[in-house]
Amino acid sequence: MRIDYLREFVEVAYCLNYSKAAKNLGTSQSSISKHVQSLEKRYGALLFERDTASVSLTPFGIALVQESIALLDACDRFESRVEELGDLYRKSLVVGGMHYNPKIMRLLDKAQRDVDSGAVTVPLRLVSQLSDPLVDSLKIGRIDVALTLRDEALIDDEDVHCVDVLEDPLFALMRSSHPLAHRQSVTFVELSEWTFLKPSGSYFVLGNEALEEMFSRSGIRVKDRIVFVKDVQGFRTIDFMDGVTFVEGGVASTISSESGLISVPIADAGASFPIVAACRAQDARAVSFVDALRA
């Protein structure tokens, strides 16, 4: 069924004149006549009674007009709604990075309410699967706002507007059978005898570097092993054995005991992931939103 054929049929039904209907629709009379005949062939019934002087609807034509109007109204509403959604999609701020963290999600929600309390609503679109590293995705415009770990190179970049968002306490993540799993807290020194599991991929690079710096400040050199995870919360896919990996407190709160993993807080001073929000410095709308996230 062709929606445009039905639209032409309804116009002829209103005008009861092929020539006038063609003029109203900006098409040819022969084209409309051919399309109406196509509908009649499809449905096996005449839509119009025609003679040299007049055109009138058949009983089937009257019934089809009523159904067609309802369908065309629904199509018009659909088109209008899709245009609205497309407009929202084009105008949305694309946010990439650590929004898997519930604390970050709460900050995003608050920042959106703060920004929306002004004259303009800013819709957000969250993305987690990026082919480029987070900061590269920001600079080439694939995302508008990046939520990531603090990086001096990023902070010092004149083309990037960057604000501190959160200091999220560090937790050690391990199997529930691990000797340290049921402690109230652990220290880097206690963890140093166990293998540090380093999730692979550009997304995790800064986190691994931040952890190694924390160990280094404590005078500790740890054993490490690269592990592969399907996504940032796919820790159950890791073969932990007697190893330990590290997560932010926000993520630790989402890990179910049913996963067989336990998260234990790190007692050392300064054991936290410093999280920042960054955007392109020339993007005024993104700058306004990022400032609303400021810690």
C-alpha cells in the first residue's frame, strides 16, 4: 500500500474533480488517475463512479475515505513526532565516559535540572561505545562532554574546558574467596603481594596509570597482569584467580554479591579516582553544562 496514493485518493474524494485535486497536490491528472486505478485493482472494487459530467464516490470509496483519513492523520502525527525526535537528537549534548558510575549519573541529572531551570532545555545523549579514546572523541566532535579521570595534559590543553567533578574513593575488587575479601578495609601494602589486574583498552589507560602512581607514592612496585573485559562492568568475565582489580566507590556499590566478587575500601590517604568533566572550550552550551557539574 502506498500512503501517497491514499493521500491523492482522499484529495479527489474531497474535490470530486481529478483536475482540481491534481492542481492542489502539484501533480498531474493522469498520474492521480493511474494511482487511483492502482488502488481499485488492489482492493478489487471501484472507488469512484465516473461519467462525462461528474465524479462520485462508490459505497466502498466512502468507507475507504473514512479509513484513509484516520490512517493519514496517524501518519502525519508520526512524521511530526519523528521530526521532533530528530531535532532533539541533533540538539542534544553527547556525553561519553564514566556515566556507568551511579554517582556520575546523579551529578548529570542534577546538572541537567540546573541548566533546564533556565530558558532552554538541554537533552542529553549518553554513549559508551567509542572507537576512539575518550579525549580524541571529544576533540574531533564525536562527543560534546567527556567524563574521565583527571589528566594533566587534558587540564593544560587550551582548547579544552575542564572542571573537577568528583573524588570517588577507591575500592579493591576480588573474588569472595580471596584472603582479604572480608576485611573492613585494606592498604596498598597489604595488596602488594597480590597481582594487580589491569583491564585492557584505551578506556582504562588513565585508570591504570593513576593506580600505578598511587602505588608508587606508597613506595610499592606491584605485579600486574593484563585482563580483557567485555565492558566496564563486565568484571565477572575476568579470571581473577588470586588477583585484585580496582574500581570507584560508585561502581563498587553496584556489584552484586551474586557475582562472586567482593569490593573492599582502600584505607590509604588519597586513594581515590579524581574524575573531571571536559568539553571543547569554544562550545558555549557544553561549557555551561560542564560548569553545572563542578564539584
